Amino acid sequence: MNVIRARDYEDMSEKASQLVVDKINESNVNVLGLATGGTPVGLYKRLIKKINKGKASFSNIHTVNLDEYIGLSADDPNSYHRYMDDVLFKHINIPKSQTHLPNGDAEDVQLECLRYEALIHELGGVDLQLLGIGNNGHIGFNEPGSSFSGRTQVVELAPSTIEANARYFSDEEMVPRQAITMGIQTIIESKGILLLASGLDKAEAIQELIEGEVSESCPATVLQKHSDLTIIADEQALSLV
Ligand code: GLP
């Protein structure tokens, strides 16, 4: 694994956006895996500027997101569909038909999981997957205890994740209890992985990811086995390493 130390959130975001641009230009990224949450917002802001200055093009790229809440429609302000439109897609030149997220509003969510997993395979797999990390070591919405062999599936959110994500909702009660997420096996099959972390809240999870025993009790530890993993984290997130 390659660990890149950043000074702070801004520095992490700049380094990450440059790495994404370089990878797109150098190594033919056709399918880019995207993450949501607070962490990648700065990366997306910088990416928009770089794309609009002609440093990279997304016009032929397909994007696949990690996860989506169950029960929220695509235009719900708290859905990850809406998040992606607001923080990235509507600011750059990428056809809507090339941006993919699980449909959390599907009538049959189990069928939707199968569709999404099949879509990733039809696209030829993910070339570069962006990841954040939960305070409890979750990746996507794969909470502690998730099987390393899991595919795209319906999951229950951990109480600590509901609490952490409540800041985006008017009330903690409004946070959906379930989500569709790429499974850990789906994630680990990505050809390259770029994980970002910022802040003291993430320090224990990052320590576990870098130095801990590989265990399903901390999903992110599975990434130790990946042959092309880059972590860009700031001083605070790396303070226990
Ligand atoms: C959310 C998302 C994850 C994200 C994580 C951290 O629940 N499902 O993909 O990486 O939690 O979020 P944040 O970046 O806001 O700390």
C-alpha cells in the first residue's frame, strides 16, 4: 500500500484530485468508482476545476457509485443521486447515461442489487475506486461483520453510522436504516483503489486499516490485501500511525 501524508483537508483534496487526473490520463480509466460523504467533496471541487480547464475529460468515462440509501428517490435532497449531481455531475461534461448509482427506490431492491452488480461486470469492472472510511472502519456501507466475499447487497446501517450521517438530515429519525452497497468482494476487485481520510475521527479506523489484523470486524482491513491501494490522509487521520 502507498500512504501519502497530507497536511490537512485541502492538501488531501488537492493531492487526490491530481492523482485522479493523472490516472485518467495515464492509465485509461474507463470506469471510475465514486464515493459520497463529506470527505470527497473537496476532491470533487478540484476535479471540476481541472476538468473544465481541460486537464482531463470525463466524456467517455462511466462512473459507478458505491452505495445509495433505500427508500430515497433520486431527487430526494439526501439521496446519493442528488449528492452526486450537486457536487460533480452537473458541473462537468459527462452524459447522464454514463453515471450509475444503485436505485434505492427500486420496487424490488434484491433485483436491483443483482442488476447493479451485473452492470459493473458488463462495464468491464472498476478501474479506479474512490473510497472514504467510516469511523467504525466501514467501506461503502459494509459495516463491521460484513463478509469479505459479499457482492452488491441490501444492508442494515450500524447505529454509529446512522448517528454520524444524521448531520445531513433534519432529524436522526429521518436517516434511512437500510442501504444498497457494493459488497466488499465487488470493491476489492477494482483494479486500483484510492482511499481518503481526514480528521481525528478517522484516526482509529486508519490505524486499524494500516496496522491492524485483517478481520471482518473492521471491513477496511481487507484493503491490506489489495495490490494497488493508495491512501491519502491528513496529519490528523494519520496521527495514530
Ligand atoms: C458514509 C458512506 C461511505 C463514506 C463514509 C464516511 O456512510 N456510505 O461511503 O465513506 O460514510 O463519510 P464521511 O466522509 O462523511 O466521513
